[in-house]
Amino acid sequence: MKNNLPEDFAALECFVSEWVLPDSHARSTKRFSTPYEDTKTFYDNMLGYAEMALKLLRHRQIGELSTQEENLLELMLAPQKSGLS
């Protein structure tokens, strides 16, 4: 499997092709067009890695992120909790 994310986030690789999107409009469209259960599965998986991802990205500058870190950031931006529990 290709390493699209930093090594510690390998369990999230299965979400990269579907959820790493270029902008907020694309992320919003994806959230609203994806079945609830699929969105919830994605959200629940991301939530388990959120603290670790924030710790990794906290001191990085946007223009200086590696491709893997950029992908992780895009995954972190994709979920939206409203309506999910």
C-alpha cells in the first residue's frame, strides 16, 4: 500500500483516495453526498487519531508540510460532526 500519510497514521490510508479533497467546497459536497453510515465510519476512525494528528501538525507551517502531512491535514478537515453521534 502506498504511504500517503505519515507512518503513524497508516490505518487511515483506506480513506485517502475518497476523502483527501482540494478545498472546503469539495469536502462539503463529499460530506453531503456520502451516505450517513459511511460518513460516520470515516468520522469515528478520524476521531481516534485527531489528538495525535493535531500534535504532529501544530508546529508545522502550511507551506512547509510534506505531501503526507498535507494529506493528513486534508483528512482532518474533512469530517464534520454535526448530525453525527
